[in-house]
Amino acid sequence: MYINVSCILYIIQIKPLRAALIHIIQDDRIVQGVTIYFRDVLENLDETEESLKNLISRCDELKEEYEKLQSASRDRTLYTLTVVTTIFLPAQFFTGMRTN
């Protein structure tokens, strides 16, 4: 969960920087060599944002898988308790009736 939130916060922080870079790249007063550098930075930001989105997706998948495993474990435990209860509850009932 912590990684997921951190990635979302990074994506939120990237958005204004991306907008500023686009504005600088489109400005005619900026020297062409500098805009090439900023285009490269923009590409790296886009790749980073895509990587963060993939990481968020993977975290969500892992969380779902973990919840499935927990559910399966809980189901096995409940099944075992049900079987034990089914076996011993009637025995206790009949034992209690015979002692009276």
C-alpha cells in the first residue's frame, strides 16, 4: 500500500514539471540546443511516469493475489472447524443426555 501511494504522489508531482517542460519547449525564445535537452528530459519523465503506472498496476495485482491467498487460508480453517464441530457436537449432545 505504501509503495502504491508513493508512486501516485510521484505521478502527481511529475505533472506540473511536464507541463512546464512542454511550455519551455514550445517557447520560440529558447535556444534550439536547450530545447533538445528539455525534449530528452520530457521523454525521460514520460518513461518514468509510465514505469510508475506499471508499478502501481503490479502492486494492485500483488495485493489482489495476497487477498486471494488469505481468503483461501481462511476458507480452509473454517472448513476444518466445521468438520471438527460436525463430528464432536453431536457426540457431546448424546453424552450429555446419557448422564442425566
